[in-house]
Amino acid sequence: MTISLGTLVFSRLLAIIGLLFPMVFLPIYAQDSPPATESFSQNEWRIGVLGGLSRLYHSSAVLIAPPNANCCAYERGEALGWWGGISGDYAFLPETIEIGARVLFARKPLALSQIVSKFERFDDVDNYFTLTRRFEYSAPADFIVGDLGARIQPIRAFPLYLRLSADASFALRSQLPVNEVETMLTPNALYPATNSANQTNTRTTALLSQLNFGISGALGVELPLGERLLLGAEAAYRYGLTTVRRDIDWRTNALQGALTLRWRFLPERPSTPTPAPPTPIDTTPAPRVVAKALEISSFSGAPLEIQETIVTQTFPLLPYIFFDSASTVVRNRYNPRIGTTARFDENALPKETLQIYYHVLHIIGKRMRENPKSTLTITGTTDGKEWSNLDSRQILAMQRARAVASFLTGYWGIAQNRIKLATEDTPKLASSDRYAEGNEENRRVELSSTDPELLRPVVQYRFLEFTPVRQEHYMAVKLQNADEAQSYKGSMQALDETFAVTSGVSAPPARLPFALRRKFTAKLSQSLGNLDSADCSLEIKEKSGATLTAHIRVDVSTIKNQYEVSRLNLIVFDFDRDDMVEANRVMMRRFVLDAIKPNSQVSVTGSTDRLGEAKYNKELSESRAKGVQDFMRRVNPAINFQEVRGTGASSLPFDNDLPEGRYYCRTVSITVQTPRGG
């Protein structure tokens, strides 16, 4: 992301204020602050004035005004604003906790900016050039802001505080005049209408929401100028919760800096009481009770067993790229770091389904470079609700398709004539718009090709997979005087991370379980089995406050699986469907012929995402699994099926908060176990 000069200067200004303010005023604070014995414990009121600057960050999808309506849309913009007002706070614990309110006047201009480059024809001959223009959208906007918040000063001896608040902004004008300026950047030409590099385009008005809401977090320093007067500096970030415009989704966040001046209403100082005469001290020694000492007699455990399995795994590619609402920006997760394109190797990708999927554009780019005659169709879609009219949604869908195409042409150097762009208002196989998740899944780009090589699955052949034999590992604990234990905590470490933890109150059980984390399995595979021991520690806190610890090194033993495993996770189903598309039939036929031997044992498991009713999902997953079994029997009637079942949404293998996670859960997984050497 490019950082503007204004943002850079503003952030540096806040940093300078934050550094210089305590350096200048802390000596004054140290000299003028009353001693701790003179502080007041009573509650107190504080009123003040404050003001500052805001760096506003706008995001929206406003179409650029005619005659460029078919060109593109604005996405982001920045502006400088200012604000000021009054505050009132009530200190429950002076120098510790306050609640308060602020009433402010704020100028928060609306601003968007977009640079557009288009390949244009120069004359009737085949001469072309790149036309680059900058479009700038601006409108003044004033608000009355009400802010409620709480302030905490964690360390009373140091005047640094944290303030969290929520605000409501009331627009003083519901309709704003809009100024939109178009500037020619390249080529060096002038607009005929203005005889300059700039021209103003026609725009009517911007319609503001009556109210919009946000939340803020601030860090500040406040120091006394006297006994009652306080001077402070504050840096904050505001996150907009609702749209600023009532006719379009427009979000505004802000980085803010401010100075505050407050007056303390101090209570009357309490009179100093006359000290009472000292009470005679009883020097008679109290009888001493000696508690029985807690001891860890032994801490031991059997070797941690890891299973080594030879695996061949087929990862089908989900040919969809998903977008945020009203956005045309390809998400960062679709551009993972790969180094140079020349060194990219899909066989070296992580052996995890979603990590492979996020490399889909790199995989297709590499395959198109290796197959120069292949072509790709990119179809942009919307959820049918992002814009109020069909023409605007078609523009949005086309911009999404172009964004993906630009990635392939710019990063991988694929020629534009090998990429065909198309649009649909909603996907042909759309997810249900009854769910918010369905709308999210429909905001996408679909990838297709007549060349099956481009979208074939990624196959990783005969790699070693290491997994714990059991999901829990047990350690034996023996204690002396266990009743003196208050709590315990244990951990197991290997491969530079803690992979198992346990804890509880009172004494640990004699057979102490350590649950192995799922991330440990992935780390094991990355280490290629180079693990011969793990560190295990046990910490017991006594009722007296003392702590006992024990450490032991546990051996790790590797057991070779007698079976070689082949896996296929089919992306065979769209939303609420149990029929297989032809591409998956071809893939599954090849898998059956290559992976299944006469002595192989086959398991088929169907699953769904979390949407819908549990009973219906269970039946749908069973139908999917049965359909796959029937197809496999037609290819090879002699298959030995050990298990065919549907789990519904009872065990979700992928994150269902992500659209791609839900798609990869709508699957049938096939596991084939074949004896080694068979």
C-alpha cells in the first residue's frame, strides 16, 4: 500500500509530540506533583477544552462521474480535518479511572482519489497510447460529535493513560456540493474545454447519513501546570462503524492528534489527625506451626510415539477468487510471497489445502507460461445487491475480472490476448442469498479454461507425513504431601514451540494428560521427522506461595505405518448440490485407476459446511458420499470399501468464516490405504 506524503508528515508530527511532551514536562511533574501522602482519595470532577487535527482515511466505491461512468470507480482517499470542543469527566479514582463525555465540532471533508490508465486509440491508423488521469472527488462536511468514553492510567506514578470511547456524529448538512477534478498525467496534453491539464466534471450532491457511529482508542500523557490545571497530549485512532453516506457504503477511519487543557475541582483537604500514642508491642513469640513440605518424588513418561506414513495427496483447485463487498481489490492472501517466478514450484508448496489454494493465481500463471497455447476465461460476478442498478453491477463485475487479469499479465507476463473477460450479475451456480455467507460467496471471479491442464489438481507424490499416534500423551507424577499443592501447570516443547499444555487447581493427577495441538502435526512434517526428543516441564504452586518445578527430556520414537496412503479431497459440490461436474468425474476416474490396488482399503467421507439444518446437512453429506461410491464402483467394481459415511457439519476441516473454507467443506474425501510394497 502506498503511503501519501500527508499521511507520512502527520504520523511524524504525532511521534514528535509524543516524544517531546514527556521530555519537556516530566521534570515539572516531578517537582510540582504533591507527595503521595498529600493525594486525595475522594472522587472529583474535571472539565476542559480540547482540539486537534485528523488524518481521514475514506473507502468507498463511488463511480467516477460522466463522461467516465463506464471507466471505473473510486476506492480510497485521504483528507485533513480538524476538530475542537469541551469535555467533562468524573474521576472515580483520581490518576487511575475516569469516565467522561465530549461535545465537539468536527470538520471531516469527504475525499476520494483514483488514478486511471487506459489504452486508447490515437488516430484512424493503428497508433495507440496509454492515457493516465487522476480523478479527485471532494466535498466539505461538518459534524457535531458526541463522545462517551473511559480512561485508565495503569501506573499512578507515570502520567500515561489509555482512553476507549464510542461516538455519534450528527451531520450539520444532509446534502453537500461535490467538486470533482480530472487531471491529465500522461500524455502531456491539454483538455480542449479548459485549455489546461485540469477540468472539472459534473457532479450533483453527496447525501450524508443523519447519524454515523465509530469507536476510538487513544494513548495520552497529561501533566499538571499547577495544583488544579492539567495539560495533555493525545494520539488516537478512530474506526468508523457505519456508513457516512446514506446512498452508498462509505467508511471513514481517522488518525487523530490533540491537545487538552482541563481544570480539576478538588475536594477539601482532610485535616491531619493527631497521632495516637503507640500501642505497646507484645514481644511474646507466637507458637510456630511447621507445615509438611510438598515434594515431587518422581516425574516420568513413556516415549512420545510419532507415525511415519508415505502419502500421495491430490489437492483439487477451487477456481474462484472472492472479493469484499463493493470492492475490486484482489485480497493480499491471493498473493503470497514466492520469490522469483522462475523459482516457483507447485510441488514445493505447503501440504495444506487452503495454503495451496491461496497460490492458485501463481499456479495458473506458471502453467500458462509453460503452455503458451492455453487460454483462460475470467468471469466477474456480484451478489446482485452491491449496487442498486444492473449497469453499475456489470461495471463492478468487469473491474473484478480485470483485477485478476492484471495480476496474471503484470506478475507472470501473460499476454492479454490469452485472457478472455466476461461478467455475470450473479454466478450461474449461485449460493443462497438467504444467508450473509451466500452473498459473500457470490462476490467472486470464476476461472475456466478449455485446456484441462490449467486447472488440474496439485498432486504431491509419496512424501513423508508425521503424525502423533495418540492425541494425548501421559506423564506419571508422584508427590509427597500433595495436600499442600494449590495449582499446577505443565508444558511440552519441541521444534522451538510449545506443542502441548495442561493445568489445573490443587495437585496434578498421577497420570497427567498433555493434549497435542494440531499445529504440532504440521510442524512435524516440516521438520521431516528430525525429532528425537522433547522437553517436558511441571510447575506446582504451593499454598505457602512457594513454587516447585520438575523437568524431564522425553524420547520421541518413530513408527512406520505399514500402509501407504493416497488421499483425494474432491471439490465436487456447489451450494446445496450433490451432483458431480464433469471435471471431477475425470479427476476421480484417474485417481481410482492409479491409486487403488486389489489389496487396498478405501474409506469415503462426505461433509458439508455449517449453513442449514443439522439433519438436512447429514442427509446431504451421505448422499454425496453414496454418489461418489457408485461412480467409483462403475470404474472399478472390485473396490474394497471399508467405510462410506456422511458427517454433515459435525466436523468442519476448514474455517467456515471464510468463503473458501466453506467450499472446501462441501466435499467428499477418499482415503486409500495400501500395504507397503503392495
